[in-house]
Amino acid sequence: MLRSSLTVLALALLFANPARATPAVGSPAPDFTATGSNGEQVKLAGLRGKIVVLEWTNDGCPYCAKWYGSGQMQALQRHATSKGVVWLSVISSAPGNEGYVDGAGANQDTASRNAAPTHVLLDPTGTLGHLYDAVTTPEIYIIKPDGTLAYSGGIDSIDSADPADIPSAEPYAREALDEVLAGSPVKNPVTEPYGCSVKY
């Protein structure tokens, strides 16, 4: 009887916590069309031939505040876009949840943070977030010019909201971006993201 109960409990836990269905690195990145903060339509298929970075963000998240407050996220965005990379910041917070903004609010956040994404994508239904199985803010995906996913995971190696930890962390996203820019294999193509949960 005890063994039977334990088996039922184990199966319940398994189905309550299924493995993440994150898009596989090396496979085609899931295609999407999303609306930008200025009302523009951004289609991944239309960006073929360019490196694309997807960055999940939430202006109320202390982990995002670590990166934007220190200026490090903006520096990474400018480093990327100066090389012709398309940087897409994605806001998947649902209406009424922390981090939700409309287009005007997103533009105000971008200006106040002195951020430099190519577009800010509004995803209040969570469609894009679920397509990529984004679970934290920040979380980074890098797509190669041929449309395949090259990197999925955290921005660096230290799970912390303290900006003082940035210099001592391994900069996973920066390394992966530079490796893709150089046409080299990505050393750490899948890492564990950390931060606030995406507020679907």
C-alpha cells in the first residue's frame, strides 16, 4: 500500500513539473510575428541573414535592475547593435502583473534606462514567451543568421541581483554573442537562466 502511494505521488510530481520544452540549440528558432512598442510588426523570418538576440525583460524585476542600473545591459546592447545584430527586448508581463506596459510605457522605460534595443516587443498574451519557454527576466536567446538557435539561457554565471557580482561572473551571453559574431562554435550553448519569473 505504501509503495503504491509513493508511486502515485512520484507520478503526480512528474506531471506537475514537466521538463522544460525549451527550443533546442542547433535547431531552427521558432518563427514569430510580434508587435513593437511603436506599433511596428517584427517578423523573425524577415530578419534572416542577421544575428538576432531575444532578451526577456521586466522593469520591476531586481535582476533586470541589476543589469540596467549598472549600465551593463545597455553596453551589451550597444556592443551588439554596433556589429549589425538585431536586439529584441521582449516584455511578456500580462496586464495587471508586474512589468506590464503598453507601447508608450515601454518607450518611456527605454528612454529612462538609456537602453538601446533595436525593438521592444510587447507580448501581453505570453505567446512569444511560451513559444520560447522563457521563464525568467532576464533570459537570453541568440539566433544565428541562418535562423538556427545558437544560445539559450542566463546572461551570466552568478545568480544574484547584486551588480557587484557582474565583474566576477562568466559572461555567458556576451561570450556566446562574440562567438556567433566570429562564426565560432558556442562554448556554453545552454546555460541555466536566473532572475524573476516571467509574469505571464
